[in-house]
Amino acid sequence: MKQSLQEICEAQIRNETAMRKVAKIEHEAVLKLCAMMHVNAGREVDAERIRECGVILKSRAGILSNFRGTLQRVILTKMALANDPASYIDDVMDVYGKLRTDHKLPGEMLAMAAATIVENCPGERRTEVVEKTRQTYAMLKKQHPFLTDESDMSLVALMIMAGKDPVQAAEEAEKLFQAMKSDYKIGSDVAQSAAMVLALSDKPADRKLEAFFGLYNACKAAKHETARDKAMVIYAAFADADDDLNETAASIGEVDNWLKGQKGYGLFSLGTSERRLFAASMVLKDMQAGGAAAASSATNAITQAIIEELVLILVMIILTGIIVSTTVSNSFS
């Protein structure tokens, strides 16, 4: 394993160890996600800062709030990584309220969508982004009323923040969705999530689809693939990368093998598919740091923070059994 990737892996384990001391009773996948958020930010876990953020959050949200549910630890980590935790959570709650207007979407994933917008969009653009996100969501809901739900809000917001208008975003996502259903025979829930991620890229649709399924198949050939479910959406994040697919798959395999020997990645802590999701996420982070992906704003939207949100999907599946789909971007950094 190359040195830069080794360092990311070691930083992940180091931060997981620190998170276990902060949250002694917490699901392993949540701890891993919070650790990864610190690695992505180039920070080490600060236990005291997280505790301070807990006090702030309790002063803003009641015990039944969606900000204090299954993903409370994730919210606290996001606050801890913000320059001003109090202002950050106030902004997130404000956007959350605007997203909920006229919609009965009270779940935790809507809170994550609000955080996505606050973290990646300047304050002066948030009202516009919220409105266009709501418009696009309504179009997608009309097209797929039983498939589209609040877990898609973050993905919708990404497309808007990547510079697409509501009609364009909905049309591009639908075109990719239909192609995956007809040409690749992929499940509807996975197809919708992957379509939204791929829509962030400006590459031709056929090239994006080839890259997505090409990497999955390369990992499968190397016996290091995720299951063919929501976890495989991670491969859509590599659509703009110029690296050889077999080399990328080999790197994912190296990390996968390394993680097998680490605490918290065994059979009784994390499933094989989920471990490979984390492995792919670490390779993506290394590629991003090395500038391997193309330099377009759309690519940056894919590579900057998709890691966190796709692992967040895994967390929700493990903890609640609910299939959800979201991602993050950093178009406006």
C-alpha cells in the first residue's frame, strides 16, 4: 500500500480509537463515520470540544428532535468540526425549517440535507438553493412517488449546488436512472441514488455509466466488491477519476485486506460489504488528496465529501433497517 493511503488508514483507526473514548456506548458504524469525518477534515478527535457541542445542541433541540436521534453523534461531530459550533447548528436548523415547509418530511435525513446545504453553500445563496431543491424534489417525487423520499434531499441539493436548474437536474437524473434500469438491470433504489451522484459530473452519460459499473466489475473480479445494493453507490463517486480501473480496484483491495486485521472491522463488528464501502471511501479520499480526479467543479462536488454521506447511508441501514440514499458535496468552497 502506498504511503499516502497508509497514512489515511492509520488516521482513520486512530480517530476511531479516540471516538470510542468519547462515546463508549455507540454503534461501531457511527463511530467509524465520525472518525472518517475528522480524517477528511485533517483533524484529530477533540473529546472536550465534542462534549461542549453536546451542551450547545441540548440547548437548541429537545430530546425528541431529529437532531438528537440516531445520528446525534454525527451532528455533534459536524458541530465540532465547524469554526463556530453554535452558529453552525443555528444555521442548519434554520435551513431545516425551510426545507420542511409544506412538506411532511420530519426525518433525520432531512436534517442531514440541511447540514449539506449549510456546509457547502454561502449564506447568501441558501434561500435560492433551498427553493430550487424543493422544486427539484417535487419533480422527482411526481416521477417516482413511491421511490423518492426525504433521504434523497441531500442528493437533490447537490445537483442544485453543482449549478443545475431544477428541470435540468430532474431530467439528467431520470435519463441516467432509466439507462441503469434498462441497460444494467440494477434495482430502482440503487439506480436513483447512483443517478443523482453521476448527474453531478459533466461527462457524457455513457462514459459515466461505464466508469461506475466498470469499477464495480473490476472490484468484483478482484473479489473486493460491495454487495449490489446501496453500498455500491460509492463507485459512482469515481466517475470523473482518470486512474486505471484495475489499479483503483487493486488499491481498494489492499485497504480491504488491511482493515480485516483492525479492531471493529471483523465479522461481528461490520459486514464484509460495509468494510469494502469504507475501503473504497479511503481510496477515494487518497485520490482526491493527490489530485487524481478531474478539476471541474462538478468533480469537486463528487469527491469532496461524498464519502461521509455514502457511509451515512450504511449507518442508517445498519441502525434502522431503512434503505436511504444521500451524498455531500463541496461545490461552493
